[in-house]
Amino acid sequence: MNQVVARFQDGTTLKGHTNDFVPTKDSFHLTPFGAAIGAKPVEVRMKELKALYFVRSLFGDPEHQESNHFPPLAPSSGRRMQVTFKDGEILVGITQGYQSSRPGFFLVPADPLSNNERCYVVAGATQSVAFL
């Protein structure tokens, strides 16, 4: 099970767990945090999603200020990029599989202390994508 935070293009957020997320499928299932044992998972449609964050904790650290800067001498195992979403949010990180023709891609945050281990960015929710 992966701990995830689903952020939708309409601004809503859903936290929980998934075990069937596949980037090439049209939907996946998410069991919301706090749902009763055995509760039916919620179907999440990719076309409604902005991004899916794979997180260390569903609670995060409210005191942490997310940085969009790479630490000095940070190793790079991919291409550095900046993503600007249609709602104005900016993410900076490293990707290994970006292709403009695909419906989305994974991004590992620049901030090594981020609660986000990686993020699946839905291409249709972006305003711009730029390599740094």
C-alpha cells in the first residue's frame, strides 16, 4: 500500500492509501484516511487529477517550508525541471521519464526534507514544464 495525497484540478484534496495506481490507466482506487476497515475505496479518475503525491506521512510537517531549490552539490540522477500548474503552484524536482506526448510523469522534489517522496504530475493540469 502506498500512502498518497491526491490533489484534484478543482482544488480538492484526498489523503489515503492506494495499491493499484498505474500511470497508464484511466483511474485507480484510493482508500481515504480514517475510513472504516473494509470500506469501499474511492475511484479516482486521472482526468480530474492534478497530481498524486507519494508521501512519507499523511500528516506531513506543518512547520516545514517546502523549498523549490536544489541543495548545493545535490546529486542528480535525472533531469532537473520546473513544473507550473494551471492553478499557479510551482514544483521543482528531478524527472527520469518526461515525454511531452505522455499523459503524465514522475517528479522527485528538489527539497530533500520534503514529505513528498515523489509526485505523479498529470500533464493536462500543467501550464508549463521547463528543464532547468
